[in-house]
Amino acid sequence: MKKHYIIAAMIFLSAVLCACGKTKVDKVTSSKEVFIPRIENIKDDFIMGMDLSSIISLENSGVNFYNYEGEKDDIFKVLAQSGISHIRVRVWNDPYDDQGHGYGGGNCDIQTALKIAKRAKEYGLKMIIDFHYSDFWADPGKQMCPKSWKNFTIEEKAEALYNYTKESLELLKKEKIDIAMVQLGNETNGALAGEKVWMNIVYHLMVNGAKAIREVYPKALIAVHFANPEKEGAYLDYAKKLAYYDLDYDVFASSYYPYWHGSLENLANVLNTIADTYDKKTMIIETSYAYTAEDSDFSANTISETSAVTKNYPYSIQGQTNAICDVIDTAANRINNCLGICYWEGAWISVGTSSLAENQKLWEEYGSGWASSYAKAYDPDDAGKYYGGSAVDNQAFFTPDGHPLESLKLFELCKKGNEIPLKAESIEDSHIEIDLNENIILPEKVKAIMSDNSKQEVAVSWDDFDEQEMKSNGVKTYKLHGFADGKDAYCYVSMIEFNFLNNYSFEEDDNKTAVPTGWNLNRIKESNELYVEEKQTDSLNGNRHYHFWSKNPDSIEFELEQKVENLSAGKYKFAISIMGGDAGRQEIYAYVKLNDQIIAKKEMKISTYNNWDQGLIDAFDYNGNDELKVGIYVKCSGEGNGAWGKIDNALLNKVGE
């Protein structure tokens, strides 16, 4: 009898799952290849999101995805097994030209979003809808108006946005799509749908978008989305404007890409201030990291080894794992009211690895590249010139042929941790500066970056290099190769003219400091102003310089000098620069003193604004024992409203024999 009850219960459960349109999946339980730290305090409803906007175009281009056993499988199922809970999808109004050709980037209109949402629904994945309110990419650099709204007044545009939002969401609701969150724009840093005035952005557009969302999906969270949290005060200004116009929203969401957006500590501080001040939820709505520096689709990637970005983690599967685990840990434990994170386009892999020509055909036909040539009709200055494939295939969680990386498991396994024996993942690059006149000595040890992102010193052996050539080619940086713990090691050697002076361009001092750090001021006459000034346009180097001015005649006379400590014997040169105006009669020179006696000097002259004169003493001998001072003497009679000037860029360099 009990057996019958069990069978009946199983049949009932199966019927319920079928009725809900959901397929049960078994979660991943371990990884033999990546170390995954246990992250505390991850709540049951913490969002582990994945933006999958390009997926339909990829599959139409012939891309297949596989499970961890190497079998062809539904990517939505693989993501669900890996701990992904939400799927995010961007929505463009009309990403097609007048001939019906797609602009690319997945051709992400509402119909595409519906196809993705139906697939997600099958595996119980909730949806995040990201309305760009544009026909193509919207980001901090551009927020273009949809074609059909181009000639609208702001009132007409607001009404159109309301209708578009409502109709799009009604289409999803008709199919019983579970919408968890809806975005009012994408990275709207001061612009939306062509509008650049905050009253229009918020009061007219966002307010009407929020109204439509509440009417169709009253339980869905409404999110605003901004980028560049590293810009001081920007997020607080955005939040203040949203409050001023009384926008109805729930979530203040941020992009956070470790390459560009500063530290996680800064991100937490900024979002905590907004959460506490305005009683809002927060979220890291976009993030990613590269698992390799290599490109796989013949279309350049945003991130490579030559990219000028912050690289806090190796470009490896373990490096990707550590980077995103740190983002999750910050969201779960350091940001107030944080709902979770969403990885951006974690499946946007290559449509093929055979040739550029083959890929271009697929990108053009199915819109599976970031932009097609047809986008020129809408975005001629960017997409129309630089259209191509995926710029983030090396930041995906799948290999170029569609197999999941072990790093994808982090979304599930970070809740309990996954420990494996630690090993060196890569070798941290070394950076040294060598004076052109000194011997080149490379480090004997370098730091190995371990699986858990800790660092350990290991011995290194360097390949042979031509020291004489490096010293004779002047100021230049070289990349030298070696091996450490069986892995490639690199040392960037900058050949420089080493400056033996401290605070040589006065950058160490606060504005209005009278006596610069490391310097001595001998004020012979009482000038009105003698201090460090912060003004980049008046500086020869950096943002600061030493400033002088006096309104009274014959009141400018001073020495600014530095005593040089612990300098070895040899031949040296000294230079310092000055510019200014209204000097009248003047006596100005750079000098070198030994035991307070001038042994060399170079006459200098003030002429006109921004016309810098360098006083160069090109060679003097130093025995290593005498007291050495270098500096500048300035005496001006002044004319008109008084003499003034700026001093900058003091250099003490060794001279080759």
C-alpha cells in the first residue's frame, strides 16, 4: 500500500513540473581543476545571473554547446546545473535596417527576448529584462534615440516609451514568463534615448517606463543601471537626481569590470552610501573576466595582453574563477542590500575558428557578431566602421567549440567551496628601472600566483639578453623572458636616466605649501607668494609646480635648493626649468654647490607665459663625500603688475663615462 502512495506522489510531482514547464536539473557537486573559495552568507535568493542576449544568433550560426560530460546539450540546462538562477537579456526597439537586415549583437528585439525567456523558463530560470530604449547598443558613450522616435517632442517620446515598455512586457506576460527585474535603460550615465537633460531622462522617460512596469509586472523589481563607479561623486549625483524627480524604482545597479572600474572596496563604499541614503536595493548587474588572452574568432577582443587595463588576476580559468568569486564575495558580504551579480555574455563564443571570411558571413547573416555592416545605417561612426565578431569570446565560460570551462561551476560551488591542491597558475610580471649608466641586474626570484590568488616567491632563470645594446639605445622599455616553476616569466626593464632628486616636480605637496617636501627655501626678500601650486595647465610636468609672484618692485629674490644625500661618486648633470612674465630686470640661474660653494651655474631667463627655459649644467664631478646641493636662484625687479613665474622639473642624472 505504501508503495502505491510513493508511486502516486512521484506521478503527481512529475505532473506539477511539466505543468510549470520546468525540467529538473542536478547541480554540479565538485571540480577537480579549479580552487573555489567558500563564500559565506550567500542567501537562498542571491541572484547568480548570466546575460545571454546573443545566444539565439549564435545557435542560428551553427554554434553548439556541451555539458560537462562532453555531450551536446541545452546551454540553459548547463547554466542551471552550474548555479545560474537568472538570465538577463538586452532589448532593442528595432535593430534592423529598412531592408530587414539585422544590426548584429544578437539582433536583440523583444521577439528575441521572448525566445530566450521561453528557453530559460523550461529550467526554472528567472528573467531580467534590460530595455536599452535604443535600436542598438546603449552605454556611457552613446544613448541613441530609436529611429521611430527621432522627431518626437519629449512628451511624445515619453508616451512612446510607456507604450513600448507596456506592450513588450505584455507579450512576455502572455507567455507566463517569470520576470524578476526590469531595467530602465542600460548604463545611463547622463543620457537616455537621445536625451541629455536629467529632467527629460528621469521625469519624462524613466517615470513613464516605471509606470508601465508596475502596471504589467507589479511584483518585478525596477532597476536603474549606471557604469563607472570609480568616478568620484558620479553615482551620488545620479541617485540625488533620481530622488529629486521622485522616480519609482527599487534597485540601483552598477556595472563592475575589474579592468576599468577601480577597486571592489570603492564599489562597496559607493553603493553602500546609496543603499543607506535612499533605502534602495543594489546589484552588480554586469561583470566579467578573461580566462585567456587569446582570440578565437579573428575579430579583436576588448581584453588582451596588450590592453591598457588593470590586471589583478591572471588571464586563466583559475584567474577568471578568482576574479568573479571576489565580486560575489563583495556583493554578499560588503555591499548593503545587494541582490547579487550578473555575468555579462558568458556564452558569446566564436561562431567558427576556421577563417575570418567564414565567420563574417555568419555575423552578417545571423547578427552573431557585435555589429554587422548593416548597422552603418543607424550607427555610422562606430558600428558602421568597426563591425565584426565577438569582442568577449575570451571572457566566456565556454571554450571556442562550446564546452563549459570548470570556472562556470563557481556559481554553485562557491556556496560550499571546492578545495584542490594549490599550484602555481602563472608568474607575476616583474617591473624594474635601470639607470642607463648602471649594470642590468634582473631579479633572482619572482612571485608565482597560486590557485587561491595568493603569491609565493620562486626562483627564476632569464633568457640571455644584450646588455650593451639596451644601455646604448637610450631611454626605452624591454620585455625580457624567463622561466619560473616551469612557467613563462616576464620582466619589463625600463632603461631610464635615473633622477636622484626627491619630489622633483613638487607632486608630493598639497596646494599652497610654502616649502616643498625635500627642498629648502632661502627667502632673501619678502615676495607676496611663494608656494606649490596645483594647476596642470601651468605645469611642465604633472599637476603641480613651484609658484612665485609679487606686486611690489624689487621684492622677488630667493633660492630653492635640495641637499642630495647618499650619492655615489661620479659625473652628473643637473637641470631645472622656469617660465613666467613681467620679470623686468632679472638674474636667474641654476646652480650646483659643493660645501655651500657654487661650482657650476647656468643662466636662465623668464620671457613669456608657457615658454619654459631649462637651465642645464651638463656635467660636473662629485667625489661622493662633499655636501652637494642643487637649486635655482631667482631675482626679479618686476614691471607692470609685478613679476611672476613657475618652476618645475628638477633633474639630477648620472652622466656616462
